[in-house]
Amino acid sequence: MDSNVQEQLRDILSQGRWEGAISLLQGLKPEAAAEEFMVLSFDEQQNLFRHLPTEFAAKLAVHFPYYHL
């Protein structure tokens, strides 16, 4: 987890800039993006996930621990 990325992500989300947050996460490897995503509050995760492009959401979902059996 990169504290700089996390700070940028929180700042972008606080401004409601969904596309900026998505762009930041897409610039990371899927594993790293999922890790940064998981640090967000559950409400932030839900809101951001709703805005993700379907293909990118699928790439992240496989790295979320609550989707593993």
C-alpha cells in the first residue's frame, strides 16, 4: 500500500471526481489497485465500485478477500 496513492485517492474522492479516482487506480497493477481500494471505508468502496467500468471492476474483484471462498 502506497500512502501517497491513498492520500491522492481520498482527496480525489472527497471532491467527487470518480473518473480521476478510476484513472488513478487503473494506473496501478490490479493487485495494488485492489489493495488501495480495500483501505477505503465500506461506503466509499460501494460508491466507487458503482462507477468502475465493468471490465476494470472484474479485474479488481478477483483480488478482494470477500470474493474468495
